Amino acid sequence: MTAGLHFRAAGEADVEAIVALVTRAYRGEASRAGWTTEADLLDGPRIAPEVLRADLARPRSRVLLAERDGTLVACAHVADDGGIGYFGMFAVDPRYQRGGIGARVLAECERIAREEWRLPAMRMTVIDLREELIAWYQRRGYRRTGVHKPFPYGDPRFGLPRRPDLRFEVLEKPL
């Protein structure tokens, strides 16, 4: 399923397609076709265009796109966050999930952080209720740090929570 996968850095012209992909992977009924859905936890946007544009403009920050035959199938954001790699905005189109694309995208982001930026580790935040997703990352070498961060309640750019107990846990992996 990962044959013919091509990686490239996103640009301004890709913003609309990325927002649509990330929304399709995490929100609403379309997201239920895959296993990464957050539809029972959050409504509204998963990424705001202005947040994405800021990520594109940051130094040592890349929004990586994975395409097959010219079709956007996955994306992720990798950045240098104070000397540690940051991984986020990870989305695989629900129609292509469970085929190994996500593992390839994660590995490419780790390669960028390790080889291009010489960073010692990668960190990310995951909603701590997402046990299946956390287990997926653990199988790829990430560990739960026990460090929690608050969910940005009241900031609709990151979604509209459907429950009051959302928070993030930091996961980390040495590179």
C-alpha cells in the first residue's frame, strides 16, 4: 500500500487541501471510516488555516506531504522546538489508513529531525484518552512521559470539545 508514495514539503498553495485532509481524518462522519477519528471527542476544525500558515513560515519547520499519483494521502508537521523535534498535525486520509502510510510518514519526519536538523529526540502531544493511538506510537518507540498539558478549551481554532476532561500527554522518542 505504500508503493509509489512521494514526499514533498508543503507550500502556501497546499493550505486548503491540508486543512481538508486533516479534517477528513479526525472530524465528522467521514473520519469514522478510519481509526484515527476524534469525532466523539471534538467537533469543529482540527487545524485553522492561520495556524498552518504560521507553521509553514517558521524556520526549521516543515509540513510534509505524502502523495500517491498526485493525490494527497497524508501529512504531518515536523519542527525544531527548542532543540527537540516536534511532531504534529499528522493525518492519513481515512480511505488509506491501515496500509502502512502513517508509519512511513512518521519515519520520514524522524529522519528529517535526526539527519537534517541533528535533533536528539522527537516529542508530540496526544489526547491522553486516545489509548489505541498512543499504543500505535509506543510500538514505534515512543514512550509516555507522564507530562500532561491542558487542552486549549475556549480556542475554537483547535476544535469544539464534546467533553470536559480532555488533556494532552507528551510522548517522546530518542532519535
